[in-house]
Amino acid sequence: MTDSGLSTQQIAVIDALSNGATATAAAAAAGVHRNTINNWRRNNLAFQFAFAHAQYDRALFYRERTESLVDKAYNALEALLADPKTPASVRLKAALYAIQLDLEKVRISPNPPVTIDRDLNIVHPVHNSAQDAQSAQSAQSKPQPIRREHPKIGRNETCPCGSGLKYKRCCLNKAA
């Protein structure tokens, strides 16, 4: 056991899983069965905490790595757009990519777009009142239970057609 209360096998599994290995591959590397890993994930609080911490650290690593490359990517796009020797198709694709990024920022914007009328009043976008009323009505209505016209016929009961056979041997498949 280590200081964190985890065995060396558990630490090896956490390392493998946080690096993207499957549970089966992590189990094989640590010399345990894959069901053991699932039991640890469900029942062992120390394992759960250490695994969550390892995943968080891995996510931070990739985020920092990505952020360090963003500036280089924008500089490369600017260089492609400014260089007259770059083929026109490449410059076009770079420009379209930059425009697409700009449009996504507008779509993700938390504030809805507003307009200003002639009297310098801010006008918020008009919502479709028919859609709003319909969504409010559907949210209030509860789903109705299904009601049978006749009582349910058991598979092993006598068939209601009067043949004397069980329902499953007579009319069960005919109704379908």
C-alpha cells in the first residue's frame, strides 16, 4: 500500500486509464481482471478520488498545451493570408476558417442580438409567440396512460375465439 491508500496495481490502472487506455488494457497491464477495475471505480472511494484527480490533471495538461499552440496557429493563418506566394486556394481556406471562427463566436454569444430603432431605443428580438405558447402547453400537459378496451388476455389462458386452445397457440400471433 502507498501513502494514498492505493496499491501499486491501482496506481498502475489509474495511470493507464488517465492516459486513454481501455479498462481491459489497463487490467492486463496491472495484472488484474477488468471487473476488478469496475469494482474499484464503484466501491473504493480512494480509487475514485485518485482517478478523478488524474483525469483532471490530464485535462489541464492538454488545455495548457492547446493554449500554447493557439498563438502559433493564428500567426500561421496571418502569414498565409499575407503572403502573396501562397496559393489562392490555401488563402481562401484560411480566410473561410477565420470567418467561421468569428461566426461561431456570434452564435455562442450569451447575449441575444439586439437592434436599435430610429428613436435610439433598444429593441430585443421578437420571439415566436405561437411556438412559445405551444411549448408551454406541451410542458403543462401530462402524458395520458394507455387504456385497453378489453381486459388483457394471458398467454396461457383459453383463447377467447372458443377453439379450446391456449391463446398463445391459437390467436396470439394472428392478432399481430
